[in-house]
Amino acid sequence: MVSLPPPDSSPLPASASPASPPPASSPSSLPGGRLLSDVLAHLHRLRDEEPVTARRLTTELRRAHPDVPMRLVWQQDFPGGPFHYDMLITAGDGTVSVAFAPDRALPWPLRGSRHAGEHVLLRVDGEDVTVEQAMTVLDVLWADPSLTTRLVNAALVEQELARHPVELPAAELQEAMDAFRRARGLLTVEATRAWMAERGVGDARLEEIVTAEASVARLRTRLVGGAVEDAFAADSRGWDGLRVLRARYADHEAARAAVARHAGVDREPMADREPIADRGDADRGDADVLASMIAEVLEHGADVRVERVRRRDLGPGAAGAGVGDLLGPQGREPAVTRVLEVHSAELDHVTRREIERVLFDRWLMRRRAEARLEWLWGTVPRTVALNEALRGPAGSGPARSAAGQDVGGDP
């Protein structure tokens, strides 16, 4: 797998028509003849290329015109078909669009026309299911803000990468590719090829996915990496690592009843215990805890699991929790937690990355609060309620890349 350089682009302003340009080609004026000539030659060069290669070649064009904001965008008329490229050049208070259409391609002015197939998502026994019908069925989109949060986060991340591109060397991209495969258990070429075939992903698309993920990771470090040390110092105990036994119940009433049952289990914090004469006494204490949890599963329908968490994940009630402590339900989750081990936090690589993600989520939450969200589907009450949820903490979630759609851009 050959890693390619990352996208490098400028923001996409409102479209404008070209006019007779003056000689200058700065961002505050219309593009000059040399720039237009270079762009047309570049688009002609891209006529048979995939987007990954096109973006890499466009980096060379930008180096030749470093003071000109430009963005490469593309469209694929149908899956497996050729790509059509346009170059958008920021000029004064608008944008100049430059395009080249090979003989076999549809010229740009005709690309605004639509055919009925663009509105069809699926056919079942020959009957069309339109996008509008699918959105009506997918009510979960409106009920679960986490899904729409991912959509909005992806758009915000791509906007930020467009304004401030990141440069990824080939070695870093190869490391990202290796990490991508390890995370999915794709440890052999055969397993990787099978995974790609199952999802209809080619080599170029796989590189796009990995490049997008690596770009987001670099963006995250650039935006919030400098604040990690201060965040850790402000709440170092919150990043303690705990191994816990977590029992989840159907509702809070059942969880509170479990607290009363568990409170009688002899499991004192390690610091308060008398020295243990032999290992058998310790094992019996551990066995008592496990036996009580097994009873919760068999007699009370609890879902019991051993988990590794951060102290901060357990809520304010865990601020002083030690080995053996029992934590009742906190927040919305009807769960009871028994602390088995506590490990003091260190600002190592893993902790640093976790803190970066928390700070990045906060950055995304601020950006969602500032963003203008316009839904083209759904009723006004639904979209208003959804926007309110997206602008609050409840809608926060991980950032994901939405790169590589059939109608794409140089993000």
C-alpha cells in the first residue's frame, strides 16, 4: 500500500463568474492569464486520475502559486465512472470556477440537470424507495442526537482542514495505515483484501479513508495538544486508572436496591485493611465480591462486567474512591460499581491522547454552538429541537470523517 500526501486546500466561498482579469493574481483580484493557463493545463492533466492522485498533483500547482487560495472539487456521475474536476479560485469578493471537460465527459453547464435516479436510494422488487421515503423511516435520526452530531462534526472538521490543511509525510501515513489495519484485526494481506471487497473499497478509497483519519488526528493535536499539560495538572486524579466491576440494571430503583445488598459485602479499602497473614484471606475477600456479583446476574438480571475506566468517567462521587469502595448509580445510567484496583495517573502517550480527545470534543461543541445549521429534510419542530440538542453538551460526540463521497472536494 503506497501512502500519498494529504489534501491541501483553501475554503470554498460563494461562486462567482470569471471576468476579464487584470495582470495580478493575488487573492484580492481576479486571476491573471498565467494562473488560468496553469490551472487549465493542470485540469487537463487530471482528466484520467483518481481523486487521491489529483489532490497530490494539485499540491504541486499550489506550490507554483502559493499566494492564490484555490480548491479542487470533483464529481463522479455514477459509481465506477470517471471523475470531473473543477478548480475554484478565490478572487476578490467571489470565486472563479475553472473546468475542463474531455470529449467523453459532460460539460459543466449541463451538470446542473438532474435525472430521476438521483432521488432513488433503493429498489425492492422493482419498486423505487426514494431518499425522502428513507428519511421518513429513519426516525432515529431525529431521536438520537449522537447520529446527527457525527454528521455535523464531520462537516466542521472538513471545514477546518480546508482552512488550515495539514501536511502528512509518507512515513506517518504508512504508520496510520498499519494502525488502521491493526485496529480492525486485518493482520494479513488476505484479511485486508477480504475486508475491502466486503465493503466495496478499492486501494484509492482505502488510502482516502486512512488519510482522512490521520489528518483529523493531526488536526486534533494542532488545535488542543498545547493545552494537554494544563488540563492534566488541573485534574490529575481524574485521570487515575481504575479496574472496576460494573453491574448495570434495568432502572435506577433496581440499582439502588443492589447498593443495599452490596453494602454488606466485606471489602474494605486497601489502606484501611489489617495486614493479610496469607493469600487465602485475600482470595476469600475477592471471592465474596465475585459471588455477590454472580448472584446479581442470576437472581436480579444484572449485566456485570469487569472494566478499565478513568476516575473521571465514574462521576463526582468517585473523586475519593479507593479499592473496595462501592459507588451507587450516578447520572442517567442505573449502574453499581465496585472498585477493584486504582493506578495513579501518569501523563503517558495513552493519557495524552485521551485528554486530547476530551479537549477536541469541547472544541467541536463550541463550533456546533456557533455554526449555522440548515436541514433540508424534516419538519421545523424536529429540526429546531435537534439543533438545540446539537448545541448543548448532550449532543457531543467523536469526530468522524465524511470524505470520499461521489460528489467531493479537496477537504
